[in-house]
Amino acid sequence: MHNFKELKVWRAGIDLSKSIFILTKKFPTEERFGLISQMTRAAVSIPSNIAEGCGRKSNKELYQFLNIALGSAFELETQLIIAREFAYITDESLNTNVGLVTDIQKMIIGLQKSLN
């Protein structure tokens, strides 16, 4: 077992989740059950799966949960692009948040490499 609270990638996931919740509050209300729900769920999934993987007994299980977190990060990146396509966010907001997501993707991949 690993202490997820000590992982920089978990903390970055928490910070990203907060950013996404703040960002999506500005979306049209008709997106509440659409893109807003998808984006917030994907964002929350990242640190949640990192934490769940850390609670497992083996590095193999942790690796699998990191894969799920990584998938959620790529999903969120796509949703941010879609949000920009619909003009729900600015180019600046897209670039800032995609940068955060990319950093997390790199950290997850680095953590996975360290487990091998």
C-alpha cells in the first residue's frame, strides 16, 4: 500500500478537479447533465483512481488503477477541446487546463514506469 496523500500527482488531480468545477459553473445550464457532468466526473475520477490504486495490495493493481486515471485524463482533455469548440471556454482557459491535464498525464506515466 502507498500513501496517496503524499503523491504529487494525486494533489495535482485534486487541484485540477477544483479548477474544472469552477470552470464548468460558467457553462449553460442545459449542459448540467451533459458536458458539465462528464467533465466533472472525469476530473474527479483521476485522483479517485489514484487513491483507490494506492489502497490495493500490489503494484500490479496500482498500475491498473493508474491506467484508469490516465484514461480519465485523456477523456477530460477531449472534453475541454469540445467545450472550446462550443465556445463555453476561451482559448486561454483551454490552454491552461489542457496544460494541467498534460502534466498529470506525464506524472501518471512516470509513476507507472517506476512500478516496473
